[in-house]
Amino acid sequence: MNALLNLASRILPGLGRHDDVYAFNGGVHPPEHKAESNTRPIAKLGTPKTLVLPLRQHVGHLPKVLVKVGDRVLKGQLLAEAEGTVSAAIHAPTSGTVTAIDEQVIPHPSGLPDTCITLSCDGLDKWAPLQPINWRLSDKKTLVDSLRLSGIVGLGGATFPSHIKLRSNSQSPIHTLIINAAECEPYITCDDMLMRERADEIVAGIEIVKHLLGAETCLIGIEDNKAAATEAMKAACQQGQALVKVVPTLYPSGDARRLIHLLLDLEIPSDKRSTDLGVQVFNVATVLAIHRYFAFGEPSISRIVTVTGNVASPQNFEVLFGTPLTDLIAAAGGAQDDTSHFIMGGPMMGFDLPSSQVPITKAANCIIAAKPDLFPAPPPAMPCIRCTRCADACPVNLQPQELYWFAKSDNFEKARDYKLFDCIECGCCSYVCPSTIPLVQYYRYAKSEIIAADKAKEAADLARERNDFRLARIEREKLERAQKHAERAAANKNEASAKADADEATPSATPSDSAVSDKQAAIAAAIARAKAQKLASGPAPDQPPASKTAASKADAQATPADKQALIAAAIERAKAAKLAAAQAGLAPKNTENVSPSVQAEIKQTDAIREKARKLTESDTSEPDKG
Amino acid sequence: MNRSPYISNAPTVSTIMFKVLLALVPGIAAYTYVYGAGIVVSLVLATSTALITEAALLKLRQRPIQPYLMDLSAVVTAWLLALSLPALAPWWLVVVGTFFAIVIAKQLYGGLGYNPFNPAMVGYAVLLISFPLIMTKWPAPLALADQPLSWSEQISFIFQQTLPASMTVDAISSATPLDYLKTQLMLNKDVASISQAPIFGHFGGQGQEWVTAAYLLGGLYLLQQRIISWHLPTAFLVALSGMAGAFYLMDPSHYANPAFHIVSGASLLCAFFIITDPVSGPTTPKGKLVFAAGVGVLTYLIRVYGGYPDGVAFSVLIMNMCVPLIDALTQPRVFGHEK
């Protein structure tokens, strides 16, 4: 099919403009709105009075705070270090004093407060001693380990710690590095401006990342609406460090899997990572940050942010992390009066900021001042008419109308079958829906429900497993106790019968003595037997004949798993012994010498035992149901 | 809160339905030219019935009336039904058919988006089964009538079933070419001699050629506007002409040629306007091909072997039943997954 499409694109003029890149299904062309913010150069935003640094600025574990309230810190000093594998450090963006470590509202879709370090800036902007590293002279492991201290995360918005992506992986060596400069979301121009102004530094970063990954080739994917940036990058790549590839402007070409497909005609399987196929993707701003870290020792303390939408003069700013949003808005000439709220990210995948007081973080690529005219609330949703515009637009080739149907009816199993979890929430389906159904909302809901249900199931499974184990343990302990009692009883009986034998052999002994001792032994044995029967819920051993005591002991030492079989065998042996005894005309019990009352007691015990044995026999006949 | 995307760019359901209505206008114009103004009366009757019953049912179902009436889907159903009925159909036939389409086939199933069957075709099938005689009596095209009815005469016929004193019903009505062909073949005539009859016109029916061409024009507009996808009309027309072609090659004296089948009856209306109903149709590209090809094959078989003059309505309804299965079996490959 792709071959056909490529052939078609070669034959048909107009389609053939990008004949060296491939196509993915669907995608949409929202109005770009990039011209508003990419006409002015990147401006450096001044240092505010206070900076608020959320610990949660990246994907993964929260970093460990190293400072306390009242500490004086220098610019670039480590405030919190990466903890665990997936984590990133936080540095002081300027010099000053730590005034608080507490919960504050952070820019996150949840709108919930989280731990932040508040830094009162002293205005001196005094750097901590920095340690540049000559990457050409160091070994890769040292470099990557050092990068863990840089606090650098993916600046395209995903905020995944960069040092993890650069760790060497012997199983699937990376052959191709892709630099994601597509910037496909409307309004956002921070990467565009960065490439226009700092192409050389980006290419320097590319060289480092290529070296660390051991990648042979590097492709830079830029959408064809950024001619100036493309030219700048091409000029900077003249020594062949990377190949600039222009891809058609089609949202969401900046999605990593889409971009890999566009550039390499390589479909990353759903259950694999791109690195499994030897491809790693970095954002332009991220490689620039890596360059600055090695070349100057500068950790991640600022980023380029596009401020656009309903502000007086939309522009890109280099902003210290922790800067209040209000400062940034003021720098862009202030928001117009009819501004309703602020959006972080683009209009396709961004989210409403909980307030204008939130700080700028590593994820903040774009801030859009929204007003009702700009992003009007959609009219009430109509029923789905199955027009499949959504399916035509879906870059993952899902069937959004089916997923909507399943999500709406809480048919989550079906939603999963129809690959709900391959949905990248790009919003193309909602964008083209004639019935204005908030489709992505339904998918987010279904995903969260499924994840919650999976977690609950996992917890329930674990609880059930633990309960099963507990029951098994109780059972085992019961059996062991029963075994012990049986052994002890057998031992006692052995002793008693030995004594009786001795009595018989020496008739001079007083009958009363022997009678008393016999009686005691017999009672002890009977009680032990009764106890054993009572305790053993599974098949318990019958009183083994004296000759089988050794075997019985061996049984007791056997593993619990074998116990049931051994016990059954013991019962068989006891039966056989009993039968043999009956045939020999001998009662198997030494009860002749005891008083009638004791004899009655023994008989009673025997009856109980008999009953129990019948039960256990019926049990052992169906061992599977035990 | 995450409620992105904040922007959208989609025609509303009303816009889509309006464009479908617009695409029907050339067909209606041609129809009026060929058969007279009776069709306009039928359209008005069907539209009013559809809107009134839709509003009443929405009120009964406690749904907002205004947005659902404004979506124009009821009007599309009404127009498609009216265009499928014989010109000069009595007024009550139009009303009963529309009532069935809107009330039973659409609203009782849950309204827009929930009807498993094409409402217009349900209405048509009910009428065809209940009133077979009226449903197969088409007026002769005006060009062929000895004494064409004037507009006022047509209207009085629709409402009162009365004709000018000098005329009989048989004088103004005739079998359709499809019907005529079928009955004449039973008399052991061959196709070549049968199609010498004046109602056959150049391809498949005097005057009907113009109506068909006008539907094609409307259909191309819908394709260009991306209201319908190419899969459905293409697969339907290929399947229908493929069937017709195969039979025609086997025995040209007994089976009409493909062009006749394309031009006759409701073929093009079906290809561009009826099977393209998204609600009762399949959603996957492959599914659309299967569905439309199925309608094409069934239409041919019913036309040639069935007891009804045209097979479109039943074919569509039968294939509607298969839609859930077709959809389930033709799911496209998701990016990053093996088939």
C-alpha cells in the first residue's frame, strides 16, 4: 500500500514534493497560527523576585531534596538529586535563598498542588562553579552518568529524563538518531525560533548525542512550514553531521512514531520501543541543552517558551524555570482584558492551567492566552452518525467511532480489543467530528477506568494469592501437628507394648503394676489417637503398628506436598496390618488388662476413629477434590 | 483539566445533510422535467410528514426538538423515499411511507445515529409489500404520453385520484422498463426486440436517462465535498454491472446489458444517496466495499429472478443486517500491529 502511495505521489504533481518521506494515515491541517509569535526574536526574560520550582517537572520518581529552608544557593547549584532510575535533578536557576519547601499549585492537568522549592532571588545571579566536560576525551559511561546530574529532560513536552535515553543498550544498538523538529502543533514556535537562532549549538548537541548513542546517521525532521529554520539547520549541517528532511505539514507528524514512519518508513510495533529497532528520537531543544551541559557545565535551568494567543505581542522567551506565569505574560505585553484562562501546550493536546500563578516548568513549551472567541466552547454533542471522518483522520488507524461506542457503554474489554491503548490522544478525531463529540475525553475516561480496574484486579489477585497461601500454611501446620501427635502416640504405644511383653515374660511381676502401667499407656495412646484424628482435617494416619513406626517417622519428615500420598499409604498399611492381625485371631489392641470403664472409653474412641476413617477414605478416593 | 483539543474544523451534521439535499436538486429537476410536477407535491408531503412525526416522537421521547429537527436528517429520509415512489403516488401513500420511515425505522430505534436500517428503504419496503399494485404503476414519461397531464391535473390525481373525464388510469401509467422487460421475457421474447419499445429510450428508459445523469452529477458533488467516500458507489456500480455483464455475455438474448441496469430503476440514486447513509452502513473502508458490492449483487438477482420490479430496497435492508458482522470482520490494521 505504501509503495502504491509513493508511486502515486511520484506520478501526481503536488503530492510529489516530499517524495523522500513516507506517509501515515490521516492527520489534520489545523490553522497554524505560528506567524503571530515567530516574527520576533527570542527574548531573555529577566530574573523574577522569587522562583517556585516544582519537584514534579519530569516523568518518573520525584527527586530527593538536598537543601533546607534558609539555605543560600548559587545559580546552577543542585537543589534536588535524581532518585531511582527514572528521575531528574532540579537546579537553582539563579542565586538566592530557599524560603520555603511546601505544596503549591503546579502546572499539571490534575490541577493538584505538589511539593515545590521556593527560591528568593538575590539578583546577583552568581554561578556555582561549573565543570564543563570534553566529551571527545571521556568515555561514554562517565558522560551519561554525569548527565544524570544535569536535570535535562525531553523539552518537546514529554519530559522524559534524557540520561535514560542515552544509556548504552547492548541488545539493540542505535543506528539512527532522529531529531524531532516537526513542531506540528499550531501556535507553538519555540523550536522553530531556536533552530533559526541557535542552529550551530543544536548541531553541536547532535554530535554529542550521536556519539553517545553510537548512531551512524542522524535525520532532522522539520515540517515544511518552517523554511527559515530548515535553511538555518541545513547551513549548520554542512559537514554532514545530520541530514535535514522536510516533512509535509500535517498534524501530528511530530509524534515520535509518526515521525519515524515519515522519515524511515519504519513502523514501530505497538509493543516495542523505537530503540528496540535501533532508532532514538530527541527534540531539538533537548540536544541543545545537552550541548550546553557538556560545553559549559550548565545544568537545565531555563527553556524557550512561546507566549501567544490573546496577548499584546506574542513572542518566544528564554525563561528560567520557576518563573511565575504572570511575569511571562507581562513580558508579552500582557493579556487582553477578555482573556478567560491560559493553556499550556498547543490547542490540540494542551491543558487548562489551574491559575495564572503557576510557575514555568521544563514541560512548558507554549502558553496560550485563551479567550472565548479563540477557542469557543463546542456546541452540545449530537449522536454519532458513523460518518467515519474520525477514522479517516486517525494517525494510528484506529476506529474512533467504535471506541467511542464502547467507551460510552463502559464496554472496556471491547475497547481494549479495538486497541484503545494505541490511541495517542492527538485529538484529530475530535477535531473533525461533525457531531462535536469530545471523543478524546471518552478515551481518556476509558483508559483511566481500565487502568484502575487492572490495578484493582492486581491487588485482588495478590490478596487472593496471600489468602490461599495462608490457608495452605494453616493446613500444613495442622497436618504437621497431627503427624507429631501420631508419632508420639506410636512411640508411647511401643513403649507400652514392650512393657507388656516384659510383663508376660516375667509373671512374677505384680499384676496390679502391669495393669496400671498398661492402663496409663493405653489411655495416653487413645487420647493421642483421638487428638490426631480430630486435628487432621485431611486424611490422618491410623495408629501404625509397632513395626511401621520407622516408616511413619520417615513419613513425618517428608515434604508437605507428599504428605497426603504418604498418609494414604500409611492408612493402607495400617489396614493391612489390622487385617493380618484379625486373620491371626488377634485383636490389635492391648485392652484386655484394663478396667471396663477404660475399655468403654477406648471403644468410644475407636468408634470416633472409625467414623473419621470412613470420612477420610471417602476423601482419599477423590484426592483431586481435597 | 484536560479537555483538549480546543479547536475543531468539521461541517455540522446539518451541513452534511444540507449538502445531500442540495445534491438531490438536479435529480429532482430532471425528474420534474420527465414526469411532471407531481414529484414536487410528493416531496412537500413527505417533508412535512417527516418533520411533524419527528417532532412528535422527539417530544414523546423527551428529547430536545429544535437541534434534532435542524439536523435535516428527517428531510433527507423524506426526499429519498419520495424519489423512490412512483411519480403521481397518491398522497396517503407518501404519508404512510414517511410515517413508517421516521417513526418505526428511525425514532423507535433511538433516533439519529441509532437506526440499524435505512429508514427510507424501510418505508419503501413496507409500501411495496402492502400496496404492490400502486407501487409498480409508474406514470409514463410525459414525452411518451398521448395526452400529458397538466400540473393541476397531476395534483388533483395525487389528492383525489381523479382524472380528466376522457382519461383512464391505464392510459397514463405504464410498467417501468425493468418491469416491462421482466414480463416480456416471460413471454419468451428476446431482449433485443423487447427493448425496441419506446419506454426504453436510448439506454434504459425514456427520460430516466436524464434523471440518472442528474443523480450522477449530485453524487459527484458529494464525492467532491467528501460527504461520501468513493468506496460505496464504486463497489455498487462495479458489482451491479459485473453481474449484468456476466449474465449478458452468457446469453444476450435473455439478459439485458450492464448499461441498462445502471441506468434503470433506482441504481444511481442507490449508489450515491441510499447506500451512502452512514448510520445504517458499515464504517471500515473494506467493509464499505463488501457492503456495496453485496447490495449490487442482490439488486441484480432480485431484478432478474425476484418477484419485484426493482431490488434496491430489499438488497439494502438485507445488507444493513450484515453491517455489524461486516464491520467486525473488516477492521483495518492498526499502526504498529500485525494484521
